[in-house]
Amino acid sequence: MLKTMGRISIVLFLLLVITVPLNARETVKDTISTQKKVHSPHKATIYSLILPGLGQAYNKKYWKIPLIYIGFGAIGYSINWNNGYYQIFQKAYKDLTDSDDSTTSYEELFNPGDLNNPTRYSQVKDQLSRGADYYRRNRDLLIISAFGFYALNIIDASVDAHLFDFDVSDDLTFNWQPSIIRFDSQNIFCINCTINF
């Protein structure tokens, strides 16, 4: 009987030793899984620096990604279009001012008229120069706006990540209503504001 009790106590001790660490592991797993994952604004900023739209994907704002690429596509198309006309006007100006009579690309833009007249020649030359300057200026401004749009993408990802866990519940209210307050036997009309948060 003593031997049986000894065996039972050994078996119970072994079961206790085996089950306590298993229980402890489950508790550790439970505490790890219940911890809230922190949304990092720094990560969103770095992701948007690496690839435009990746920060928005990290913030789970997938609807913004096509808008970003449509914006970059429109700016890129406009840069290319203005650069093409800048090249055309620049080539026409060079063709007009060189001494080679066979280069007449300026005639494709407009009818220059009589270029032997010095007044007309200077007018056409000035018009081609202003056209080239106009398209070059537009192209350069669009390149600057592309960098601005890139910065806006980064700022949007960072701000959106900062506001990712912001609580917008029904308790956040601002109510106002007209009211009348009686003071020194006079009615005073005022606005009553109530802020709940």
C-alpha cells in the first residue's frame, strides 16, 4: 500500500511538473497575442520615401494609391508634352538664326512671311524665343511640382499613420443651440455650446 501511494505521488508529481510549464507557455502566448500592435508613423514615412503609395498601403488606405499614380502620370505626361514643344521651338529658333537656308523647321509652326524684312525677321525670332521660354518654364515648374507631389505623398502617409489609432466615436460631439438667460430681470439672448469628448 505504501508502494502504491509512492507510485501515485510520483505520477502526480510528474503530471504536475509536465502540465505547469505547458500552462505557463499558453499564458505567455496569450499575453503576447493580446498586446496591441503599434502602428508606426516612421515606418509609413520610410515606405512612402521608398515607393510612393507604399506608406498608404501600410496605413490601409488603399484607395489613395491609384490617385497618387494618376497624379504622377498626369504630371509626367505634362512634363513630356511641354518638353516636346520646347524642343520644337528651340529647334525652330536655331534653324531661323543659322546661316543654312535648307533648315526651315520654323515654317511648320506658322507662316513666317517675308523674312528678308528685318522687322518681320525680328518678330518671328522674338516669337520663337518666347515660345521656347514659355514651354521650358512650364516644364521646369512641372518638374518642381512633381517633387512637391512626392513630398505631399510622404506627408499624407505620415499624418495618416499618426491618426491611425485616433478614436472617432459617437462621444465626440459639438452641439450649439440658441438660449435665453434671465439676468437682472432682463432676457439675454445667447448661444449655448456643449462639447462632449
